[in-house]
Amino acid sequence: MAKLTEEQKRQRAAKRALRSALDAEADDRRRREQDDRWKREGTRLSWAEYVAGEPCRGCGEPMQDGLGDWYPLMNLSESEKREYEEADRRFRERHADCRGGRWSISGSRVTHCCFCCPPPPMGPKQMEKLANLFASWPSREERKKDLDTWDLTLRCDHVVPHIQHREHSYVSTRVVDCPECGERRGVVSSERVGPAYRDDGTIRERAAADRERLARELAAAEAKLTRQQKNAAATQRRIAELQGELGSEC
């Protein structure tokens, strides 16, 4: 089989990225339609309904059964394994086309579908923990110092900015709003631009950030070229020395 050229590899990678973006758009659209349906039909439970023991309105199963968590499969008895396998089989039959994950509540063995079943509501203690967590965060102005801007190339070929924390080495977001198209579009590729905000806290213009990024890349390329030139010069000197030694021996 003939080996692929670099151009062929690049073209194949571009096609894979485009297919992935289209798949992400379809999944995003499917999820948003489900969220809208839940809102229209009142599928989500309130905290009071959850505490009262109302079943899941997505699948009709209890939100929790109080039977305790499943032990690791290797620690189950033969009868428990059969029970576990039967529950798994029924779940797969009910949600064969959902293409979603599963969730369950601690202390319960009933399993819910991430696509069909809205998650349980947050209780007062969880809300309090979240409020305390948010209160402990640095101020918005302090957080700006750790944010970078990325350029996202979308399936429609438009490029949009995306801001996230600097510690992230890649963009995990698969679909974003495209202001040019007015639609949700899949992300084909991403490139880090640089700090999202200036020292005074105002957002950094993309053109200025691009110039800074290009200047850094140019400086790095020039430094690399200088090192290569020094290595080449050292190699040439060594060749001359060896030639001289060879000539003297003759």
C-alpha cells in the first residue's frame, strides 16, 4: 500500500475534523430540543417533589430505590450478578437509541439515562455549598488575569473568539454560537491567541493579541535559527579540522 503524503494526511485530518464538528452540531441540537421539551412538559422535579418520592418523569422509574450502591462486580454473589445483568439488560433495551450515559443517586441501584431523565434537583445544602464556593473565588478583576483568548474556526469557516482559563491546554467546547451565521456551529480547530485582557482590565483587541503572538513566534523562530547556525558553524569547523588531520597523515 502506497504511503500517504503529508498533504494527503492533512486533507484526511481536515475531513475528520469537519465530520466531528457536524456530529457535535447534531448532538447539541438534539440535546437542546430535549431541554426545550422538558421545559414545555414540566419534566424536571422540584426539590419538594423529589423529597416526596415522585418518580422520574423521564422514564417512570423511582429516582432512588434505597437498596444501596452496587458492590464491584467481582464482589457480587451469583444471584446478585444475575440481578445486576438483568437490570443492565432492561436499561439497554429501554434506551437503545438514546446515545447517552447513565446516572444514579448514591445509595440507590436504579439507573437513569442522561438523555431521557433530567438530573435530580439541587437541595438547600448543595445550594449553600455552591454559594460559599462562589463567595470564596477571587474577584472578577483578579480572575481576568488568568484568562486567555482562543480563536475557534467553525464548520462554517467563520473564526470566533473564545475565552477560558490559562491552565487549559486545549478547548473542550465542541459547539458555540456563530455571530455571523446566527446559528450554533461545530468547532473544527482552535488556536491559543494570548491573554484576553490588558493590565487595566479591559479586553484585549484581537488584532493586538495576534501581533503579540506573531512577535513571540518570530522571536522563537529567530532564536532557533541562530542555534542552528551556530551548530552548523561548529560542524563546519570540525569537518575542517578532520580534513586537516587527514591531510597531515597523508
